[in-house]
Amino acid sequence: MTPGRWMKWMCLLVLFYPARAHAAPDDDSGERLRAEVTAVETAFADTMARRDFKGFASFVAEDAIFMGGGNPLRGKAAVLAHWKKFFEGAQAPFSWKPDYVEVLPSGDLAQSNGPVFGPDGAITARFHSTWRKRSDGRWEIVFDNGCPVASSGGR
């Protein structure tokens, strides 16, 4: 997906996400929410390392859209059908970890970003995920995208 299309999706998400009247969280609750989403993203990534496809599936929202490669995967079934191949074999083909997380003051929508590593540990891409907090308090991933990193040119 081109950067322009990604920005369009994010703008649409912001424009059409239901507005709610919430007070801004104090610093402690904002930090707590960021830590909560960081832990969820880390647990999600750990499913790949543990080769736990069922665990991976438990984080994906029914209406999720995973972008990347120019062909969005719409809905949990499509996401899982495509991602199943990444869980085959004993060695994970890649891994990821969050290095930046932000949560809306409402505490029900968050974005996590971070590096994606190849099997050799080299950074190959950056991921961008949007998480929604369900009414039962569980976080689920609703949007996911990865962008390749530019080559360092041998530096």
C-alpha cells in the first residue's frame, strides 16, 4: 500500500470512529494504557515466536483489515487464511516488537508501531497496528500494515 493510501485509511478511521465525550487521562492512566497495549502487542508477537496460530487468531477482530502487498485482507477469515503459512515450520519467518504505542484519551483505541525482524535479526520492515478495546476489556487488532525499510546501502 502506498503511503498516500495508508494516510487516507488512517484519516477515514479518525473521521468515522464514533466520537465520545471523555476527559483526557492523567499522566498515570495514559502511561498505564500505553503499557497495557504494549503488553498486548508483545503477547500478539509472541504467538509467532511460539508458533501458536490459535493464539494469534485470538487477537484478530472479526472485522479486521490487514494491509500490505497492495491487497487488503478483509475480515478475520481472510487474515487467518493468509497468515497460516507464516506459522508452518519450526522457525518463525519474522518477528516484531512495539517501540511506540499511543492510546486515545477514551482508552478504547490505540496504535502500536515497531520494527519487524528477519530470521537473522536484521530489521526488514516496520509494522503499524490499530487496536480496539472490546466491551469485555480485551484488546483486538483491527488494522495492521507493514512497510519495508529503506536499504542502508551498505552503511
